[in-house]
Amino acid sequence: MSAFVGTGLMARLHLRRDRIRLAVWIVGIWLVVVPSIATFPGLYQEQRAIDLRNDLLMSNPAGIAVTGPGYGLDEATPENLGPMAVNEMSGSTIIAMALMGILLVLRYTRADEEEGRLELMRAGIVGRFAPVTAAMLVVSAAMVVLGVTMALGLVALGYAAAGSFALGLSMAAGGIAFAAIGALAAQLTEHARAASALAMGTFAVLFFVRVIGDVRGNAAIWFSPAGWVQSVRPFADERWWVLTLPLAFALALVGLAFALTVRRDVGAGLLPTRPGRARATAFLTRPLGLALRLQRGPMIWWALGMGAFGAAIGGLATEAQQTMEALDIYAEYFAATAGGSLVEQFLSAYLGFIAMTAIGHALQSVVVIRAEEGRGRAEPLLAGAVSRGRWVGGFALATLIASTIVLGAAGAGAGASFAAATGDGAGFLRVLGAMLAYAPAVWLLPALALALFGVAYRWLGAVWGGLAWIITIAMLGPLMGLPEFTRQWTPFAHTPQMPAQDFEATPLLVMSAAIVVMVVIGFVGFRRRDVDLH
């Protein structure tokens, strides 16, 4: 029997099972990237504004770390905004596509193996290489669809076809390369969470290698797929041959995954699982302790990443004023922010963006409760002395604690770099407080997720659509000229935009009351329904 037999059947199964999930990933990333680039002609109507923006970012290590090397920026004009679009969006886009690739491949390989589905399929006529091959084929196809539609969207906006396709295909190639890292991690570890931590950690290291290469201008960029995709140089002197590097990297890792999968048993990993304590600590025997332990890895990685991003933003704040003064569009963008200097308005806007990103961690944290129920790990606990209320409460409180830690890390990073740049030690506490003021806005969607978990758990995934709505409306609404009433349907419109605005407790208390109501609905709903094992 061929080692690849059954690949097509498994690929069709993944497509049938995850047709909505794949569409959400593709449409969600597309809606962030293309509409954002669509705002550039309105933002940069004068050459002076373009030059100031480029000088700000390219003369600052933090700016280079966030945006990348800036190929072709010297030739950027109001009629040629492609290089700026790449510089502005490629870094965040490759992060999003890397997360998409890693999480989807692990879902189709290690997660299916851990839950026993892969063993059932392997009992039929399915070769050893089929699971990895099917996973990579489905994810690669999704990446190509996203990259091509992204390119077509830019062409429709009037950007050059060559640069548009170079950008879209380079992002797709990078996503495929990082998906292959997930395929390899799935062979090394026994559990999906450990594989996810290993793959995400590898991505973080490789992305940091790209940052070092770009900031120092050395050859380190050639040791990272994140550096390769930017070296394609869309809208500059396109280097199409560089696309072969991430694809060759992916093929090499998939080949290594094939070699490893024949050296292990189904359900096992090649790396030894570290034995735990003979006896659990008293804290770990409680629902809260267990929930925090399950979320410890993602929480640490999110806190480190958000702290680094906050530090980059805080370091840029004091140097951004000239650029903002040159861009008339900022007056419209910050129209809702009363008072405060331009630097404070800059900080307020980016702290809001960081808070929106933190919702992703909070949702990732809270939906673990559904996975624990569906995989049958909740039932033994609930059959003992643990009540349903204590079990749900442990996950709810763990999400609150973890999301607050992530927000605090971002605020501490931004506050420390801002205080260092301005020499104002008190600025640290002001920025940290401004970041933590977003906590109720961050908790709203996780509270809705808990309510759905109690009364309509099959609709739990709808909360990710809510996050897409918030990001689209809050970030792009002012630039796209959306009606004012649409902007009011996000929690960030009612959060005090500190430090540009004064603190106001009333909206935060209202949001907190709504959070309590939704959590109670989730508690009551779960107590009245059966435990579901699907």
C-alpha cells in the first residue's frame, strides 16, 4: 500500500469539516489587509507627508522592527504608494498567515491524533504520509486562495499587477513555510498544546531573526522565512526567485515530518513527555488552578509578544508628531479624541489597537472550556466533588486573570519605552493605566462566549466574527468614512481614550455590568443543559 493512499479523501474531509473555518480565516485576513491599503491614497496625498512618514519609521529601530526594511520607499509618491503599502502591511500580514497555517495544520494532524480520530482513519486504507500531506495540501490551497484574492483586490484598487501579485504570493509562500513548521512540530510532541507552543515559539524566534537582520542591515534576514518573503520586494525590483526559498523550506520540513512519522507510534511524539509531579499542588487541584495551568503557555507567549509590540509603539510615540501634523487625515481619524497632544492621541490610538489584539488571546483562552467539555475531560471532574459552577467559574476567572496579565505586559512595555524616550518617569504609570482601562472592553466578547457556552454552545465560534467586526469598524471606520452610528457598536467607542482623554468610570461600569450578566447567563445555562461530548 502506498504511504500516500487516502490523501485525497482526507483532504476532502478537512474541506468539508472546516469549510466555514477556512472561509473565516481567508475573509478575515483579506478584510484587514485590502481595505487598509485602500485608505492609503486618502492618507498620503502629498509628497511631504510620505517623506516624513518614511523618515520616521526608517530612522528608528522600533519602526524598522515593526514594518520591515522598506524596499522601494525612496520611489514612493502619491501616484506610487505600493512600496508604502508593503512596508505598512507585510509584517502584520505574515504574522496572521503564519498563525493561520500553524493552527490549521496542527488541527488536522496532532489534534486529530490526540483525540483518536486519526487512529480510526488509519485503521482503514490510509497511508502513513496521508495525514501530513492532506493537511499541507488544504492549508497551502487556502494560502494560495488568500494570496491571489489579495492581489486581485489590490489590482482592483489601481495598484500595479506585478507588485500586487508579488505581495500576495510572497505572503502565501510565507504562510506555507510556517505551516510546515507546524507539521514538523506535530511529529515531535504528544499533545496539541505542546506542539502549538513549539511551533509558535519557533515562529517567534524566526521573526525575531528577521527583526535583527532588518535593524542591523545584515544577512540575518536570509535565515528566516519572514525575511525571505519581504525580500521578494513587491512594488520595488521584484525578485521572483526568492519565492522558491520558503517553498523549498516547506518541502524540506514536510520531508522531515515524513521521515519522523515512520519512527513513532500513532498517538506518541518523538520528544519525551516530561513527567509531572507525583502529587499535584493544592492549587492545581482546584478548577482555577487547572484552568490557569492549561492556559499558561499561550499566556506567556502572548504577554511576551504584546510587551515587545507595546515597547515598539511607546518608543515611536514621541517621534510621530511631525508626521501626524503633516497628514490632514489624522484630524479626521482622531476627531473622536478630545484634548491631549498629538503624541497622546497617537498613544491612545495604538493602545486601542493593542487592546483589540488582546481580545484574540482572551477568546483563545475562554474557548478552551468548550474543548475540555467536548473531549470528555470535564465529565470526570463534574462527576466528583467539583460543581458545574465552580468548573465554569475557574475558566472564567482564569481568562480574566490571563487577559489582564497580557494587557499589563503590553502597557508595561509601552510605558517603559515612552518614559525612557521622554525622560518622564510618571509617563510609565499613565500609559500602563491607559492600557488597563481597556480591560472591560477586552472582557466583553469572552463574556459573550461564556453566555453562548451555556445556552447555545454550537454557536460559540460566532464570537470570532464579533472580533472581526470590532477590528474593522474601530480601526478602519474613520478612514473609510463609515457612518458614525456604526462606530458606536463597539466597546472601544465607549472606553476613555487615555492618555488623551480623562478617565471616565461610567462606561467601564456599564460594560462591567454587561459582563456580569452574560457570565451569569452562561453559568445558569450550563447548569441546566447536558454535558456534550462532541
